[in-house]
Amino acid sequence: MRNPLRRDLIATALLGVASLSVAGCSGSDATAQAGGDETAVITIAEPLHSIGYLPLYAAIESGAFADVGLTVEVTTLTGGGHVNAVLSGEVFGFIGGVESGAVANIRGASLIGVANVVNRGNVYFTAPAGAEPAPGEDLGSYFSGATIVGGRHGGTPNAILRYILTQHGLDPDTDTVLQELEDSSAVPAAMRAGSADIAVTSEPQLGLGVSEGLWSEPFLNVPEMLGPYAYSSIVVPEETIETQADLVQRLVDALMMGQELIESDPDYAFELASQEFDTLDPAVIQATLDRAYADSLWDGSCLSEAAVEVNLEVARVGGILADEDAPQTYDDVATTQFTGEC
């Protein structure tokens, strides 16, 4: 499946990146000797397997990581396990919202986002056909008393849900009934069982539910509503940045190539998504990608201050980040050291 022209682009872009010895990497699984050059094997934890993370998967599949002497493995750890695995040193880093790092930081950790992957809040509000809010209907009134199913409390989609309810004058815990599921893949099942009125979901579940008639097209588009938002980033311990900056740089350099591949080549994105999500109908994958591009889901690798500040404010208002005693700022949770300035 690899595109030779794209591989040439990657090789040229990464020319001159040093092939450095990285034995004893924090959070890495092993180092292996390959052709006389040492290759670091590191693991990135993800909270779910997501089409939004295609830039990361592209850097693996295209060989961009291999070109800089890295073998990157991805492990899926739900229920907040992706963050805990970094805190315990079991993995090198996680992909997720920078607010997850901020929550850990106020408890004594020091986690920092080093590169952007998803730059919009990849969350959509939907309801069964005929049960959507009427045109012009006040959403506060529509949400009031409704049962809303979404992801786990503490997760980025949940922070967005709570933020939006609060912005419409509601107390999420008293004015609505929230079903906060540890495994967001169970959201369709809850709607199928008729136990919720509204679903808060993301692709590819959104498109799959639309294709099955489970719900209609979203009535609230969060990417459009909130604009640039540091939704999913690569986050690592500050200690790793201080002691293994060369390794982090190589990781980010290759990730940036994966990001460029996905942003510039929709055909490649479709092929890769079809490989990563081989049980999905191709029509659903195409609809998912069409929505992602239309909503500017991918927009460069640099973590801008504006996108991070939106993330932190959403987390605060949504009741996920209580940092009054140790306010988290852009400099506490993100850096442009490895991507260059935005």
C-alpha cells in the first residue's frame, strides 16, 4: 500500500536527522540492533483506536518512524489507562487531550504535549431522526431533562459535553441525566436500546450510526463551534524531554511527516483507514474522512497557544480541571520546542 512518491518525500524531509543511540529509554520497551544502527522501540498509549489518529498510524505505516530509527507501537488502553500508563512509566507517551496532562500535573505530575495530532474537538451531538431540536429551538431547553449518553467522566469528549451544557445555562448533574460510559464504543448500543435521547459521539461511530439509521446527521458540530482546539496531542513526561530530547525530536519529526501525508493525500488516508478499520463499510470510512476534512480535523503538528487555552477553558468550565490552587497555563502543558513556532 505504501506510495513510493510519498516515501521519497518522507526520506527527503527527514534527511539529516541523526541516527542516535537511545539505549535505556524511559518508557520504551526495548532497543534492538538492526543493520548496525540501534533502533528504539517505544509505545504510545491511545484511549481508543480512532480515525482521528490517522497521522500517527501514517507515520508507522509509511516508514517515517523507521527512517529515524524508531519502532513505534500503539496500545489501546481505555478508561484513562493511557494516562496512567505514562505516569507509571509503562509507556513512552500517550495520545490525548492536553487537559489530561493538566489534571495529572495538579496532582504532582509533569506532563507536556509535544505535538498536535487532532486540532478540532472531534465530538458531535446527534439524536434519532425526528427527535432532533427544531430549527431555532433553544438548546438549553432541548437538553434540559434529557438523557445524554457519551464517554467517561474525565475524558476529553465528556469535558466538551459538560462545557456545552454549562454554556447553555444547565447544571450537567442535575438538569440532565448523563450516561458516562467507560467504553465509548458502547454509545451506539445505548441508543439502540432506547436508554438515551441524545448521543455525544465521534467518527467512525457517528457515520456508522447514520448509515444504520440509529441517529441522524449531527445537530451540533463541535469542531465548527469551538474552532482550533488541542483535542489530541502526543504527551510525554517533562523528564523525558529533559533527558531524551533527541529521541522526542525524532518522534515528532516523523509524526509531522505522517500528519502531512494525511492532510495532503485523502486517497492515502482512505487506504490507511481501510486497513486500520477493516470491518467498516468503505462508504462509512469515506463519509468519515469527508467530514474530517470538511471540519479541518487535522491542521498541522504545532500546538498553538490559542488551541491549548480553549482546551483548558473547556476542561475548567466542564468541571474536569480544578486548577484554582495550581493554575495550568500553556507553558505548563505544551511546548513548540520540537515542532517550531506555530
